[in-house]
Amino acid sequence: MADPGRSSGSGAWDPGRYLRFAGERARPFAELTARIGAVDPRTVVDLGCGEGSLTAALADRWPGARVLGIDSSASMLASAAARARPGLGFALGDVRDWAPEEPVDVLVSNAVLHWVPGHDRLLARWAGHLSPGGWLAVQVPGNFRAPTHTLLARLCRSPRWASLVADVAPPEDAVPEPAGYLGVLTEAGLTADVWETTYLHVLPGPDPVLEWVRSTVLRPVLARLDDADAATFTGEYAAALRAAYPPRADGRTVLPFRRVFAVGSRPGC
């Protein structure tokens, strides 16, 4: 899913690269939306819809609803446009500024809020956009203290790279603990269901962890570097990832990936 930041340069969103691990990325969305109890919603919004395949799944689940996907990446929306149909549309927008014209019955945001500092306030605002009986469901990566992120942050802040990319190093506190999301939703007047899951993704091929992060946390870093520096930086990071995530005897690599889920519903009239 697209972040509300850059959408050009060497760090641009690449739908094809993002979808290389489509199955692994879709599973949390399915498990998140399975906890939504809406039966016949009229309006459904997917904030940070990316290339639209998961938004289309919402339209399939609720064929009578008006489903809208919002994203800040023109390249992702160009891919999503092929999925548009009556009742399902997509629009360019920044999730930080988004506000509906009328209350929303189901609001979903999958793997987006970790790009937004202080997003607890944004989440509380979204809760205020729900109709009576409405549902809010979000999922965020909870792996900012995993080697994928700590190694990247250390490299960004190293003497060689600090002047170029230190300010885009992934912060350890980008995502609150599950209890934080529980507090935000309940304080906003919602009945909350919050949990976490650590997936063990078994990835094939050479440097699969690097390929995974190329389409996510590495993007803002590469967007700051020219081609030569990007190649050097990526080589250093790849070597560190190989040491942290060595391949198994069968040649595949296990990537543990923690995710945090929060679903809230507003009492009906």
C-alpha cells in the first residue's frame, strides 16, 4: 500500500515489484476484514488502496455498496484503474487530509498508517467519520525493531550515509503497541478488537528479504540517492540482511513479520 510521501524517482511505488509477494501481503488484509461485521454497508472506503486488488475484494464482498479506494501514488492508481467498475472507483488523495462528504459505513486502511507520524490522532479522526453501526479496520506492520528495519536505520545513520538519508531512517517507534490502538479506538467511542500476529514467510530466490523491502521500507531511502549511491547502499544493506536472515538448507529464507490489527465498531442508533 502506498504511503503519503514520495511517488517519483528511484523510490517510486512499483506495482509489479509490490505484487511479487502478493499472497503474503494479501493474507493480513483478509484476516483483518474477516473481523468486520458489516452486513449491507452503503459506503466502503479503502484508504491507501495501492493497486486495487484488495479494494476489489471489498466490492466483491459487498456488491451493493459504493466502494472507493484512495491512494497517493499515481503509478499504483494507474494499475488500479483497470479494476474500476460500477460501484468500485479509485481516486488520488492523501490519507492525512482525507475527509468524506458523508458518514462512512466501513473504513479500511491496510499497511498504511505506519507511514504517518502520530497517526493515533488521525485514527481518532477517522473514527469520527463512521456512521452509527459503522466499522473501522486497520492493519500496520509491527516489525520496526526487526533486523530488516534496525539494520537499515543503522546504515542510514552511519558516517558514510548520514548526510544523505539519516532523516529517512525507519524509526523504532513508528507503530504503537496493540494496547495503544485499543486505547485510541475505545476513547473514540468504538467497541474494539485488537490483536497481533507474527507470520513466518518462507521466501524463495536470492536475497528475497531485500526484494521484500525494496517495495516498502527501502523506498524512501533509495528516493534520496542517485543511481551509483543507491547501488552501493543496496549492496551494503543486502550483505547485512544475508547475515541476519540466512537461507535454509533448501535455499529458501524465513522472514518473520509481525503485524498489528485493530477493528472497531460504532454502536448503532
